[in-house]
Amino acid sequence: MIPYGRQSISEEDIAAVVSVLRSDFLTQGPVVPQFEQAVAQKVGVAHVVAVNSATSALHIACMALDVGPGDTVWTSPNSFVASANCAIYCGAEVDFVDIDPDTLCMDAQALAVSLQECRKSGKTLPKVVIPVHFSGLSCDMPAIHRLSLEYGFKIIEDASHAVGSVVGFMMGEPAEPVGSCRFSDICVFSFHPVKIITTGEGGAALTQSDELAGRLRALRSHGITRAEGEMTEPSHGGWYYQMLSLGLNYRMTDIQAALGLSQLSRLEQFIEQRQKIAAHYLSLIAAEPKLGEGAVKTQQIPSYCSPSYHLFVAQIPMECHRRCFDALRDSGYGVNVHYIPIHTQPYYLERGFAWGDFPHSEDYYRGAISLPIYPGLPQGAPEAVIDIIAKEIGRPSA
Ligand SMILES: Cc1ncc(COP(=O)(O)O)c(C=O)c1O
């Protein structure tokens, strides 16, 4: 089965992991800070806090921003459940802002309208908004940032898909990597094997704020400090530590960090290969008469972003969606669907959401298929995939 995404592991990656296995520290050693510094340097951010998943990073990001009971967090329905669950872990409520049907990312205009309505009706404004950079395409961050200043919310970018994406929002200014937190308080990366670079499981929370970085570091490791300057009384001795807040064990191991550090050296290569495959899919779709005239829609990429292409989604006419998906799977292509709108999950339906609440995310879901895209995708796979889709779309319905 050719999956929709998978890791690319080199001999150097393996050697880097083995070298940690032969060293004194499997965890809490020197490689995690090395990985953090390398990521920080790559994206131009002051602090990187590596953790054991993006889910954990989202959780401690909400905790660091004091999300709690009585607060509301808004995110995109077109995402993995973790983007919303992080607020529930903190005892807060979740609400959603629909996507722009062209970019598949949170619609900044819809956000503005919801905020306005919220203020008018006296409903609780969001404490935090979590825009999700779907497939690696950055949301319109300057617009969302302007709204954050007007309405007083904080921003956590869910950039789980967007490691290696580059944005240039301002004409005449140099482009910069997603992760610089120019328009957000915290940005979150995922290093799951289907993502751009991997640590097996893993994630990171990035921030420009010294204070937030301190909180994030404490929260990932039980809320414990060993720094005398942070303690409430003089140290009792070399063994002494203090627990200052209720944290968790969300630490990344040095084994994982070694893999991440080695993978990071090939980030540009990975992005180049993903972008090449995406361009190839686009040209195959354009050249296939059965897929013309909008029969298959793809994500619109605004000129401000050069995306990582964690995903490449073909939007199939609803009536052929299931048939195309099954035909691809039956032919050995492990395609998938990203995403079932979060608010339609039974857990969220029980919390009061309903089908119909966010129609753009729901319409998109009814036609979405994520096609295989990863460095090392076998030659000929995109041609075969597009051929199967074209055949199914051309076939009369049973
Ligand atoms: C948008 C988004 N956010 C968060 C996550 C959670 O990432 P992780 O598996 O590293 O916890 C994922 C994982 O697929 C994701 O796609």
C-alpha cells in the first residue's frame, strides 16, 4: 500500500539515533536543547520547547495562556480533533470559525463577523483563537492578528502541517518561515511520521516571549524548577527542586531529538520534493479532460505563502467521492480524508454542535481525498492515482 504520507529515514538519521542509544542520556540530556536551538535558528524564533507531541504542545500552550473554566477558545472545524481538545483539557469551551472554501483555512472575514456578533450579543469573546495552517498553507495571519488587537484575544498557530512553509505577507519585505511568531503568541509544530520532519512522536511550542517560554518549559516537566532564582526560598542543597505549578510529563527524549536534528538538515530537500509532487498533481489534473471544468477542485494557494504541502487534497464531486476513495484503496493507494469536521464528532455533537453549523467545512469534507505525497513517493504513483480518479468520475453512477 502506498500511503498518503510517510517518513523518509536516512542512514544518517539511524546513526544519530544509535549514537544517543550509546550515550549516557536517553532523555534529559544535551540533544533536546540542541534540537530546540536548531529549530529556533531555522525559523527565527527566540524559544522552542520540544515536547512529546503537538497535542501536548497545544495543551501546554493553552495552559501557559491561562485558558481555564469560563473561557472560550475558537478554532477551525477543518482540523484534527487535537486543535479543539486542548481547550477542553483546560476546562474551557470550544467554538469554531468556518473555513474559506478556496484556501480551506480559517476564514478571517468569518472570524471578524463572529467576533462582531459576539460583542453585540454580549456573549463571551474568545480568550484564544487557534488558526490551523491546513496542509501547510498559512492562514491570513496579519488579518487575524489585527482582530486580536481589536478584540483582545491571544493566538496559538496550529502549524502542525506547516514546518518548512514560508510566508511573505508584506510587499517588499523578505519572506519568513512559519514559526517566527510574528503574528502570534505561540506556534505549534508536529513531528509525527506523516508530517514534514519526524521524531517518531513529537512536537514543539515556539514563542518570542521569555515569560511564556518559562511557563511552557515548566509545564512540560511537572511544573518543577531547579533554578534557584525562581524558587520561593533558598535552595536546601544540590538535590533541591521546587514544584511551582501543576505541570505534566510531556518531555521529548534525546532519542527523538537526535532523529529530529538529523531530519532538520534535510528540511529544504523535503519541501522541494513535496512541492514538486504537488505541481505534478496539478499539471496532471489540468491535462485530464475528465477532470476539467472544476470536476476536481484543489486548494487555492494565495501568493503570500509557499506551503510545505503536508497534504495534497483533491476535492471530488460528492456523488463519486466514496467510489473514488474505495477504488484508490482497492488499487493499493492508502489515501485518506482530512478532515471529518471536528464539530460533527459525536463528542462535540453532545456538547451542542450540529451538522449544518459550519457548511463550508462540511461541503469540503464530502468531497475531500488526500492523495499520496511524501519524499520518495514511487515514480508513476501520481499518474496512476489521477488515472483512477478520472476513470471513476467518468463512470456512470450505478
Ligand atoms: C492540525 C493538527 N493539529 C494537531 C495535531 C496533533 O499532532 P500530534 O499527532 O503530534 O499530537 C495534528 C495531527 O495530525 C494535526 O494534523
